Amino acid sequence: MSDGLVSVALVSPGIRVRHSKICPSRSGRACRCRTTYQASVWSAREGKRLFKTFPTVAEAKAWRSEAQVSLRKGTMRAGSSETLGAAAEAWLEGVKSGAIRNRSGHAYKPSAIRGYETALVARVLPVLGSLRLSEVRRVDVQDFADRLCADGLDPSTVRNTLMPLRAIFRRAVARGEVAVNPTSGLELPAMEGTRDRISSPAEVADLLAALPERDRALWAAAMYAGLRRGELLALRWEDVDLPAGVIHVERSWDAKEGVVAPKSRAGWRTVPIPAVLRDYLVEHKLRLGRHVGLVFGTGYAQPFTPSSVRKRANAAWSRASLEPIGLHECRHTFASLMIAAGINAKALSTYLGHSSVTITLDRYGHLMPGNEGEAAARLDAYLTEAVAGAPTGV
């Protein structure tokens, strides 16, 4: 028979071309449908053949080749009839119980879990949830991402929406439930970088002076110790060692869960207290009249309300004609002050609680000394000193 005259025909070993049920080729006429290509491999371990359909021969061949390798390695098994929706539900249950960890081996944070669940329920599952897990193709995910962009979503929102989907398929690949991760190799919108709001030393002093007395120590801890908002919410006097001049960061705060562990293992850290911050903390402690419990709470165990603190601060800065700053932006200010003071990247990474110095360099490298002119000047100074101190040849 000539090509296109039958509904299913072998076009390559293990790959068949498939025509639609209403294609004219079924009655001996020329094909007018959009053909697809079904690839298959034999799983001797389970005694069954695995199938998957693709829009092109190239994709079918690529999957078949990868599947054969995975079957030989024992990293793939016959796909179940489980839908993406069911897989997502099981994944969320495992994440919430702590049975499923992130790539670093840590339990997912409550705030991250809520964000993932919202993305899945609101955006991902209504579109892709009914598909079988083993049948989701890269083109399906790419079309979904393109649709999110067309709907006007911010690039960061598009990427965040896909994060739980990536985690689900990363686990599915590791468990041999799928051979190819359809979330890899996607074309996603570029995220436009924004310059962080950073205050100069003089501006920091003006911002703190303009605040109500009860709020100054809180903002000073953000600017001079670089603590995250959740860490400020959960900070206790028991964690502040004024005689030793250090803050022990051991807790954070989640809006729904209350006290939680720091963001990562690196989040457990000791941060130095500079003299300027110590003065604010001592005054604050004397004003409160207590030596235990939350440092910045409205009570012994009741944390402050971020929105109220921000509202009071903005009002005070508006009256003083100062540009407002957020608690997280204060963390960037802390980093810039430490860099300007000559603190090295590794030490700064530790004080910030970053899991890797690479994160610190990527985020704050543009603030660190080392532009072309300075680099050349430093090299010249080194060479001059080295040559001057070298012994004279005989």
C-alpha cells in the first residue's frame, strides 16, 4: 500500500503513524488529517508494551530512545492511568507531611506550600489536570506557559506557576513513572531585573531618627543586622546576647503556622551586633521592661503586625520628606553597608543566611569592589610592591 492509505502504518521500528477516525485514508483516499506518531517500547520486567503519542516522528524517536535506555537501567516503569490532577494531590499531601522534600533535602516551608497549592489549583490543574501524567508533553506545558503570558501575567508569576509542576515531574522522572520531563527546555519570558532600594549610611540614620521611638529598634535590626521579616517577627530576647554582641537566629515566623524553622540550614546563624544597633536594642529593652519573649512583639508572645509597622513608618517618613523603605529592602541596605565596610563575601553570605556564597555574589556582586579601574590599580600596586621587594639578580 502507498503512504496514507491505512489508518495505522509502521514508519520506523517501534513507531506507527496514526490517522484520525474520520480521515479519508480509511476509505482509500488521500490523507487530510493531522497525523500523529505512536512510539512503543517493550518492558520485559512488567511484561507489557508502553506507548506514547507525539506530533512528530522526531519526538517519537527521541522518546523511544530515552525510554529504552531507562528500561535497561531500571529507572522507568509502565505508566499508570493516574492523571496529573491526582499526582498533584498526592504530591501536595507528601509535601505537607514532610515525606517529600525539596532538592536540598529540606522540608518545604509553609508559605512555599501555600503558593504552590494556589498555583496548581488556580492555574495549572484547570488546564492540564485531566491529562494522564505519562501523556503530558513538552508542547502541552509550553502552550500553557504561552497562554499565561498572553493573559498578561508577569514573567515571575509565569515561572512561579510552573515551579510545582517542575517538582512533580522531577519526582516522577526519579521514580521511573515518566521517561521525559516535559517541563525541561521551556521557552519562558525573561525576568527584568530591578535595582534594589538601598539607603546610604546618612539616610539610614535619618530614616531611623524620623520613626516613632517604639519602632526604631525593629527597623535598626533590619538595617544593621539584615534579618528577614519572619526572623524579626520571631526574634526573642533569649536569642539576643548583648554582652557577647551577637544575635542567634534560630526561628522564623509564618503567617499561618506561627513559629517555624529558619528558611534553610544556613538560616541558623549568628549575626554580629554593631554598636549602633546595640544602643537601639538596649533602649528598646529598657522601654519594654521585659527580658524574655518576643523582642518586637506587641506582647510577650504576640508578634508585631507588619502592615501596621509599615503604615506608621511611611507616615513618619512622609512627614520628614524621606523616601520610604521596606523591611526586605533594609536587608539589601545591610548587605551594602557590610560590603562598603570591607566584609568579605563569604562572611556576608553567612550573616545573611544564604545557602551558598554564589547567591550572595549573584545578588550583591555589583556592589563589591572590583571594577576595571580599581582592579587595574590594585594589580599595579601589587606588581610595584613585588618588584620593589624582589632581590636584585647578580
